[in-house]
Amino acid sequence: MINRVEESRGKGLLLWVAGSRETAICLFIILLIIVVSLRSPYFLTIKNLEDILRNIAMLSILATGQMMVITSGGIDLSVGSALALSGMIVGMTVSENWHLPPLLALLMGMGLGIVLGSFNGLLVAKGRVPPIIATLGTMSVYRGLTFVVSGGAWVDAHELPDSFKQFARDTVLGVPNLVLLMIIVAIIFYYFLNHTRTGRQVYAVGSNPSAARVVGINVNRILFMVFLLSGLLSGMGGVLWVSRYASAQSDSAMGFELQTVAAAVIGGVSIAGGSGTIPGLLLGSLLLGILINALTLVRVSPFWQLAMQGMVILIAVVSNAAMSRRLQRVSARRRKA
């Protein structure tokens, strides 16, 4: 009897942990902050915390688009290249038109991102090209176009107007503009995924596209839409990147797609599609942002940081799969009981 009670409690604890992944991530973040602050007194300084918030804001904006694609059952490996191409074109335009309002430049970047994302969507939805192959190809195409458009040159800080350079650095009531944009994006996509019919269809397509077609969901439209949205956010990120760093470079955000995937998977987004939440994504971005900052402070090589990001993705995917299988077995036993 005692063993059965203990087993029941253990299963209940397992279900609680799985059902509150956000809580587990929060606890790990707190532990990480304590450990890093003991290793580096600079970690908890105001300047470093502001840098972390701005980095996380950039990451979470692009990771939101990545989450949309992964939730639908795909993956977008072109986000970093789309960011670089959009940022380069906008940077070159702003450098020639100093009176261009920053908000208009942002809209221009989003428009460029929509074009790039739509091309990915057409390849996947109409061309029937697997997402990983389609975006692997466009990742190289967009990166190559960035070099072609710029001629391999940079847009330096002195070529950009102060109003544009300050756009991503300014604050409103003490809150950085980047963080405000992150919050706006999070609210919009949270509402879209949880309170609209189309948002729920994204989950349905990711869970079982064949069943989604049977019930009348236009799967191709959903696939096209998620890549378009990912491109839109990549274009937004490109403008913010150039504004924040006051420079447009052909190799900007190289490898950034790995970070967006890591943030999504850490936050509980299933790499197989069909599940994921905006709160979880934000926490995943926060955890990854703190981890990258911590590794930099303790002087870990950037190459090792990249390797560790890959390990984090593998661990998150394996743990998600193991937890999912365990929960299925527990649920099956309960139904039999």
C-alpha cells in the first residue's frame, strides 16, 4: 500500500513538473544568477543587466517567429541571413536618406522580411520542399545577396543619423525600446495563438497535418503564413540590429538561427511541432541570454559557447521527448486503472 502511495505521489510530481515547465525554468534561472553573481561581481551591475535585457529582447523577437514555424512542424534556418539582408538594405537606404524617420525604416525592414519569408513559405507550401532543405538553401542565398548588395562593404556608424542609431538604444519611462517592442510582439502573438481560430490551427497543423486537412484546415495557407511571420520578425530584427550596433555588416547575426531554435526548445516548444507557448519562449530566451552573458563574463571562448548552445538544444530535445513518453505511459496506466 505504501509503495503504491509513493508511486502515485511520484507520478503526480512528474505531472506537476511537466505541467509547470515555466516554473522549472524560473528556478533554474534563479540558480544560474546566484552562481554567476558569485563568480563575477560585474554580472549584477545595472549596465550588464541592461545589456542582457536588450540581448534577450532581440533574441525573443526572432525566436517568436521561429516558434511559429517549429510549432507548425517546420524550422526556419534563414532567420539570421534574412536579418542581415534586411538590415543591410535598410542601413544603406538610411545612410543615403538621413531624414528618413526611424519608424518608417522599421516598417521598411518588416516589409523586406515579409518578402523573404514569403519566398520560404512558397517553397514549403507550394513547392513541397521540406522546411529544413528550403531554409538551408535560402540561408545561403540571403547571405550571399547581402554581400552582393553591399559589395562586401560595411555601413559604419558615421554614415547613419543619430536619430536612427538612438532608436534601439532609447528608453520610454526607463524601459528600453527593444524591451517594449519585445513585449508588444509577445502580447500580439500570445493573443493570436491562444485566442484566434487561425492560431489554434497552427497547433493542429503541427500536431497532425493529415488530420488537419481532413477537418478542413488549409494546411498550405498556415505553412505559408508562419514563414511569412517569421520573415516579418526577422526584418524587424534586422533594423533593430543595425540601429543598436550602429553598423550594417554582411556577416551580421551569423549563426543566430541556432540561438532562436535553442530559445524555443528550452522554452518547451516541441521540435516535432504541435506545442509551445509564448511565456515559455520568453523564459527560454531569458535563460539562454543569461547563459551566454555568463559564459562571456567568465571568458569562455565563443567557439565553446557555440558548442554549448548545440548541447543545450540536444539536452532540451531529449528531455522533452523523454518527458512526453513518460507522461503518455502514466496517462495510459491511469486510464487502465
